[in-house]
Amino acid sequence: MHITVVGAGLAGPLLAQGLRRAGADVLVYERDEPDRPDQGYRIHIAPEGDLALRACLSPSSYEKVLATVGRRGSGWRVLDPQLRVIQETLVPETAGEREDGRHLTVDRQTLRRILLDGLEVRYRAPFERYELLAGGRVRAHFGDGTSVETDLLVGADGTHSRVRPQLLPDAEIVELGQTEIFGKTPLTDRARDLAPAAAIDGFCVVAGTDGRFMPLAAHEFRHGGDDYLMWVVGGPSALFPADLSTMDKRDRRERAAELVADWHPHLAALVRLGDPATVGSTTIRTANPVAHWETVPVTLLGDAAHTMVPQGTSAAVALRDAALLCRRITERGDGPLLTAVESYETEMLEYGFAEVARSLASASS
């Protein structure tokens, strides 16, 4: 069995690792350069994501994940622009985490490197189109001039998926009118002095009354790694330059600092200490629900299937997708591949869009 995965983020490589362990021939295509420094920072992995990592990775790879996670904080807090705590939610460790799944804080790039280890990945190869073939196979074409004939094509290529529009031309991704600039600030003594205590001990969001917001969280590796503070400056898109995505990274960093210049002065200072190479920008989107389609040897997982507002769960849901699809494929016995894929899609759409709705409601509250 040959399976082709489009997208080398987190969920695509996790699926590939699980399938490869089960004896499948898996090839991963990625449109970007390898290991770009602006492709992620500290993220939260909810318990279902931890269970997915355990299910698909070899024991040694999973232990590498645990060895490189961040120091766990006590919870999350909401601060006002003068850094006063206005809401607090503590998340203590529980006795059943080993069986029921842990809350993990990971550096996205570090986790991605572990997930990609040992896989065959073709970089700088953007997906272009696919064609369904007689006999139930599919041929995928890529921007590097190559094509591949495969038993299953999996679009794990994120919100901007190129697989989704061909499979589901009526699927809608909705812009919510908000933009973010993000980056990392090395956790030097100066940065520690500037950072609010809530950002060192867990995750916090500075919330203004005009729609501006600023998530902050330290990532302190348990073993090795360069500790840093991740920051995001977000708000109504009208506050951001129209050419933000094409601006120089240093200019984007400066614009982020200017947007919080009327808040506590430590916040703009933290942004200006950020590593320019890590600075990026994006807009916030959500997906409208889709009904289950006629199953073909092409499917989707993660944000390619159910883009959602970032609320600390999207990574875990994507990893859950990968583990579920892997399980349906590898445990089908002599059953048809498409029956396994259809079962995956039915379940994924139910819980995936339930989380889309929950994350949108949470962000709006």
C-alpha cells in the first residue's frame, strides 16, 4: 500500500510515522523550505493530542517528545493592559494523566523535527492537482514537475490547503476580520525582568477593550534547547497595514510594538527584543461545516479539513485526526481502503466541527 501525504506540518508527519510503523509505503510532500524559523513557537497539546502521539510514534520517538517539552506552568490568566490579573484558571496535574493523556507544552519546530525523523520528505514541491484513476488509485501532480500514483492522497496542508478546493470546491473558509503578528523573544535575564509573571508561569493573554489582544507564554525546555518567550499581537485587521504580509520582518516587529505602545511599556519592549527571523503574520479564520462527501481516494485532516480559531486545541485535534486515520487504515484487515477512509471522515467531521464551533464561541465570548 502506498500513501502520499501533502503537508509536513505536525499531523501529516504523525500520520506518516504511524503508517510506516504498520508497514505502509509513505511519501510526504511539502511546499516550503525545511525548518523555517517563522513556522511556529510554543503550542499547547491537549490530552487527545498526547494520546495520538503515543499511538503513532515509536516508544523512543515519543520519549524524545517528552524529553523536549516545556516546563509546565500552573495554568492560564487574562491580564489587563497594565498587566493586572483579571481572570485565572489553574490546571493542576492529575493522577490519571499517564493513561488519559497529558497536557503538553511543546516547541512546534522541535516537535516537527521529531515527527519528520526517518520520513521520506520532498521539500519545495507544492501540490497542484490530482486525478482519479481507474482501479481506485489517484495521481497527484506537484509544482516541482513530479507526479506520483498512490492508493490514498491525504491533504494535511493546513488552512491554505490546495487539496481541499479540488475535493470540496464549495467548502468555505471565513475570514474573521482579525490579524496577528507573532514572534519569539529569547528568554534572557532582560526578557525575564520585562515579562509579566503570568507569562513565565504558564500562558496569559493581555486583553484590551478595543479588540486588541496579546498572548504571551514562556517556553522553558525541560532538557536542552534555547528558552524563549512567544508573543502574539492581534486585533482588528483595520489596525494593521494592508501590505503586512510583504513587509520586512523587522518592520512587522516594529508595527507589533507600536500597536501595544499605549499599554504597559514592558510589552512593546519585549516585542522589540524579539528575534526578527521568527516574526510572521497571519489572519484568523474559521471553517463553515461541511456535510460528508462521497469518499474517494483523497481525504483531509487537520486545518485542511476544519480550520478553527486558535484556542489551544487545534493542534491536538489535528493529531487526533492523524491517529484516527492511521488506526482505521491499519486495523481494517482485508476490508476495502475506502471503507476505512469513509469511517474516518464520518467521525472526524463530527468532532472536528464541534471543536470549530466551540473555539469560535470561546473567542467571541
